[in-house]
Amino acid sequence: MNEQDITSAVKAVLDQMKEGSHPEKGHVCRCSGQKMTLKTANALIERVKERASQLGVNVVIAVSDQAGRPVAVQCMDEAYKASFDIAVNKTFTSASLKMSTEALSHLSQPGQPLYGIQFTNGGKIVIFGGGEPLEAEGKIIGALGVSGGSAEEDTAIAAYGREVFKEVLKCL
């Protein structure tokens, strides 16, 4: 096989790959709108920190990807050290179960369908408020975890983060 044959073969394979990704346009998507990037995570964390500051609460804010793996974590000054693991675990819970930790708290009570779930997965499942799944184009691309305030404060700040996430995606 000569150099021209190799070049032709590589070009044919690349053309097939492009067609396979989006057959209607031959477009290979490299958009970051459908995955959690460090830039997106940090932009969201900044907005959530502003809200926590307004409420006078020092929290740890974690953002994970769709698999619950941490992308970014920031600790506000004077936040509780234990809040770090809790915030990260809230992202894992929300991403892996595709629901807020507040909603899960009701489903995991005695007699409810998910009772006992908090004892699974090595203690990574958190069943109190402050965790929210993050969606883009109807698909979960990550999760937000907030820890350091009361259950009500964490829940409210995380819910704010879920809502402001739509704005963050538009601005990036």
C-alpha cells in the first residue's frame, strides 16, 4: 500500500465517522452544552456562593458530572469541614438517582419505596436536602450539592442553583 492509498483509506474512515455522528449533516459534535465542564461548574458555583452569602450561610458547593464524579468543589470561608464530603455525596446521590436529595428524603422514610437506600453504596447516598440534578436539553449532565447550613437552607440554595444553572449555560 502506497502513501496515496493510505491517505484515501484514512479519509474514507474519517468521512464515515462524521456521517455516523450526525447522519443528517455530517457534523461531529464537539459542543460542551451536554456535558459538565470545569468552566460551567465554576460559573455555577460562583452564582451559588453569591446566593449563600446573601443568606449569610457559609457552605461547601460541589458540582459533579452525570456519573456523580466531582468536577469542582469550593468551600466558603468558615464552612464546616464535614460539609465537603456531604456536598460531594449529595451530587453523587442526585446524579445517580436522578432526583433531588430532598425528594429522596421523603421516599426513603420507613414504609416508603426507597427505605434503607442510605445504607447502600458505601454511605455515598445522602437522604437530606441540598442536592439537585442539573439538566441541559432535558438530559441530566451533572448535579449540585450544597452543605453547611440547615437542611432548609441547603435545600433552598441548591434549588436556586438548579434554576440559575439554565442561565449559566446560556452565558457560556
